[in-house]
Amino acid sequence: MSGARDNPYLAHLPPNQRGAGGPSGSGGNDPAAREPLYGFMPRRVKADQVRKALDHDLNAFTKQPHSAQYKKILEMRRKLPVYGQMDEFYEMFSKNQIIVMVGETGSGKTTQIPQFVAYSDLPHTRGKLVACTQPRRVAAMSVAKRVADEMDVQLGRQVGYSIRFEDMTEPGTTFLKYMTDGMLLREAMNDPNLDRYSTIILDEAHERTLATDILMGLLKALAKKRSDLKIIIMSATLDALKFQKYFGLTEEGAAPLFKVPGRTHPVEVFYTQEPEPDYVEAAIRTVLMIHRAEDPGDVLLFLTGEEEIEDACRKIKLEADDLVNQDPDSVGPLVCIPLYSSLPPQQQQRIFDAPPAARPGGPPGRKVVVSTNIAETSLTIDGIVYVVDPGFSKQKVYNPRIRVESLLVSPISKASAQQRAGRAGRTRPGKCFRLYTEKDFMSELEEQTHPEILKSNLANTVLELVKLGIKDLVRFDYVDAPAPETLMRALELLNYLAALDDEGNLTPLGAIMAEFPLDPQLAKMLIVSPEFKCSNEILTITAMLSVPNVWIRPNNQRREADAAKALLTVPDGDHLTLLNVYNNYVQNKHDKNWTWTHYLSARALAQADNVRAQLQRSMERFDVDLVSMTDERKLYVNIRQALVCGFFMQIAHKEGEKGNYLTVKDNQVVALHPSCGLDTQPEWVIFNEFVLTTRPYIRMVSDIRPEWLFEFAASYFDLASFPDGETKRALQRIMNKRAGKAGGRVDAGSSDVRDAKKRKKNK
DNA sequence: GAGCACTGC
């Protein structure tokens, strides 16, 4: 590849001057005065050239004069640690295809490195883009905005972002794109070579999200195929060596490491002398100790969940008030603010309030934020000087045997503890109080939090990988390989859903399922629903099942909330209730108080609306008809039949009269969740969720007819494969009764929808 | 008669 030929800025130069760098000085005819990128050769750019371009009167990418704001921001950028390493960066970037980069908080890597890359790749001259992925939507949006300001361009033009529901880019103009990792993975499904990109940067790789892990595997393979593609993996320090080894393209070689110092303040860490038997009690005690004895500065306490947090906030407030009552001069006023994701945004904003003002002549006030892990990565609170870390968080665990994900309060990792401590040093030197011993920290805590790929049901991921053309899932080059049983369970499910054939190849149905941003069961149900003349309703139910719980139940208004819920409940099943709630929501959209008076989450319902619209677009794209029927009784039957086509593996059978159910095949004893709206206890039910809390519950439950199981999921309900037991005997009785009657229907579970459509059209 | 760590498509 010839740099000179690719670079339009060199075209007007005689060949002997090409690549020599533009002549300096300014004269009327000096091309460098009109062209900031004069003499730049893709991927051979030096830091000196870039510094000159940044100081140029004209914007390198728009050719417009710079704004006054640009100069101000540039001064701030010059102070970032990463800015001082520009020479080193360009040297390493020019010589290597893959770089691993570590930079602590405040190094500026997320905003600066993609810009550095843009000056080297010159993607705008080659119809390419530089991508930088983020695990979270808000990060992608806010970083893109910041970088657009730094580059003095309008957000959505040269610099943009792409997240679900919002594509803030302009094809042909945008050359620097921030995006969620999941979004890039989606793009890879339709463009496996990711040809649009000249460089791909995976930021926050140490968080090890499912999407980032899969992308790392894909990019490693892609690097061998596309020598022009450069890759940068950005991570926290502790994981760097693992990534360097993983991305070493030769047997012994490791990818080079680029290190950027952070710019944070020191944090002094304290441990307890003895293990604490009750971490919540110890945490409250520590917060009050800080309030009495430490200098002014806000406190961040990490707890595990909503209930624990609300409880702790009440207790801290009570005890702090006690202190004031005993001796008004001893301590200042204290506010305690809870923080967790299901809190409405308005209440989340309270964490940014200033601490309470001191009483006249009294000690200064203090703000205490009591938070889940959301404050560890997703939200940053300035002004925190003290962190209290009991060392626990709720973590997802997956049991592939019974296909159940549950949440368990577990000890955090060293990496997580370090991240928490770091939250104390953002504005000035801070202190971190760990409510465990130093010995336990050293010997008991794991180095890293387990990556998501080891803790999740992989049905979705496996379908994506197969769609990406990965044939051998077991031998795919994972950074950390999931348990073979997890992969087997996923393959089995996809085979029963007819997304994969018996050889593990993608079926035409599976190819469509992969295009829907849904769990495979939901995708299957939605795609077959036109056959049941209820795709309009199934679309709504699918959207409602894909968003957080829409019901709000405040502790002090439980009865009112339950009464409001009863008004919208359909006794035939929770799925029909969801449909009813959505339809009522749409009918009452003009009434701003409607969601509030019905104890419904406006946020979740708006999200359902959004998801529904997106899914509807996908349906149109793949010719899945949007149909409905007028006979309501028949409609309710058909909806539940469509449910069976997706969730036939989640059936339970009533055992005895005590309200116990037994799940089919797995034979787990479960109960209907108390939130379930059924007015009777039907013999056969279909459920969406299995939750393990005080006892095993099934949630989102609807009444079904057992005959449907044989009718719509014959291959799964082949009784020869069933373990002996009451469930099998009950199914056997129904089977025998059916055999008495003549005829049978096609198993929709294994038929191909597109063929079915064609058959219909040919009639 | 009870929950919902956090993301993402």
C-alpha cells in the first residue's frame, strides 16, 4: 500500500517532496497555511506534525477557523498525562497492529487516544471510521459530546455515537464513532470483517462484559485476516498482562503495552483488626465514626441492594440526629442519600446536591451516599473523600444444570475493592475504610471479578456466534472459555427452538431470530406469532417482557399499589395482564398522571414503547406480518399457544393441593410467585422466570392446555426422553387421550416460518 | 405473601 497514493494532501506535491513533512513558515502560497494536515501520511504520522495541526488556525477536519472555546479546551488537554506521551504513542501505534493500553482514572485515554488515532489513520480521507466501544450507553454519549467539543465540531457530524435506539452519526461524514460494545457486535453480525473501520478501540476491557469478551475473540481472528486493521485494548492495570498474552499474535510474543499514569489523589486504606460479624451494623458504625472524628468531606458507603440501603439510610439518619440532640456542637448536620438503579432519575440526581449547610457557628455538614455497585463504575460522585467498603456485592451466578441465573451476596474481588477505594481520591486525598482484615484481603479475595461470560446463560451469545459464522464454539479462542455444559445447554435450547439443526448449523429461522435484540425464546415466539393471528399482541408482550418491572410498590403504600394492580389484572395469566397494562397506557397517554395514579413506572412503560417500535421495524424487515383478531376469547387462546412455541421448556405441573408445582423435565419444586395474578391454580402453567429467593418461585405465569405441548413442541415432548415421575404419567394420560382422537397438527416448533409463509402464499 | 447488583442489543 502506498501512503502517497492514498493521501490526497500529497497529490499536488512533486514526488521527491512527498512524505517529507510540509514546509514550515507561513506565506501566501504556503500549502501548509491552508491545509493543517499537509504532509500527513496515513499511519506514518509523527507527534510533531499532530501538535502543529492542533495549533493550526484552521480545524484540520473542517478547514474552518477554530473557535475561542477550542483554544481553551486545548490548554486543558495539554495537561492530561496521556498528552505528554504523544511521541511514544505514535511510535508504538505505527509499528504495531495491536496495542494493549493501561491508564488509570484521569489519564485522559478515553477522550484523547481515539483523536490521536484519527490523526494517524486519517479515516475521513479513506471512507473509514475509527470506533471506540464503551460498556455503557451514557458513557458513549457523554464522551462523544466531550470529544466533539474538543475537536470543535458538531456532535453527530465528524464525531458521533451509536447506541441502541439512537444513531447519532452521519454516514460519509462521521469518522470517529463512540458506541456501545453490544452495538459493534451487532454490526459484526452483518459485516464480519468490520470493513468500515480502520482502527477499533475496546475501552474498559477489564470490565469483561459479554460483548467485549466476544469482540476480543472476533478481533483477534480478524487481525490475522485484515492486516490493515489496528486494534487497541484499553484496560485497568491489573488485567494488562492477560490481554497482552492473549493478543500476542506469535507463540511466545505478547502485544506491546502502552502505559499512562493516572491523575488521582492518594487514598489511605484502613482495615479492621478482626473480621466483622455483621457488615451492615459495622458499616453504620463506621459512617458515624467518620462523621464524629474526621475532617469535612463526603462519604460513600457500598451496600448490596435496595432494601439494605433504605434500611441503613434510616438508621444512619436516626443515630446522627441522636448525636446532634445530645450535643449540638459535636457534629454538623448529615444527609443520607440512597442510590440504586431502580430509583427514579430525579431521586438519583440528589447525589449531586451540595452537603447540608452548617448551623451558624457549628461544625460543617456532611453528605453520605449509600449505594450499590452502581457507584463503582457507572456513576461518579465528586467530593467523595471517605469510602466505606464492607467487601460485598450481589453477583450473578448461573447454574447450567437447571438453567437458572440468580443473585447472591458474595465477597467482591481485589480489583473491585481497589476501584471502590479509588472513588475517595477524585478531588483530593482520601481515606478508605475496609470492613475486613488485611489478611482476608490478601488471601481470601479473588484477584478479578469473574467475567460475565462465565456467569451467564449463553443462549443468546451462542446464537450470535453461530450467526457470525463461528463453527466450532467449543474451540473458539475465548479470553476465558465458558464451561462446556453452559455451551451444551445453549446449543440444546437453540436446537429445540429450531434455530439450529441437528448438526449445529443455523436454520433460516435461526438467522432471523439472531437479528432480533431478544432472548431466543422471545424471538421465536414473536416470529411464529403471525401463524396464530396475534403477532400484534405478542409484539406488545415481548416488549413488556424485555423491560424492567413496570409495577411500583412503595413500602408505605403497598395496599394502594396492590389495589391499583388488581384493577388491571387479567385472571387468565400475567402475560395477558402485561398486554392489558400496555394497551391502557397507550389509551391514557394524554393523561400525565395516569401512570402515577396506577402505581406504574412511566420510565419502564416508555422504554417498552421504544422497544416495541424497534421490534416492529425488525418484523417489517423480515416480513413477519403484524396481525390481530377480533374474537377476544379466541385471541386469548392463541396468545397462550404462541407463548408455548417459545417457552415450552418452561412448563410446570401442579402437584397436590398445597400450591406446589413441579417443573417439567427438571422436576424442581416451585411455587407461584406472590405477584402472580392468576385467580386459580391451573394444572398446567407456562412461566417466564424462575427466581430463587426465600424459596424457588416461578414468575410471569399463564394457564395453558397440556395438549398444546404435543401440538407445538412435539420434539421436546417426546415422552421417551422424560424422566419417570408424576409429570410424565400426567402427560402420558393426555397423550393416550389424544391418540384416541384422529389427526394431529404440524409441530410449529420445528417448522420454518418462511417456508410456512410461502406455503400460505402459494395457496 | 415477596423483590430488583449492574449493563447491553
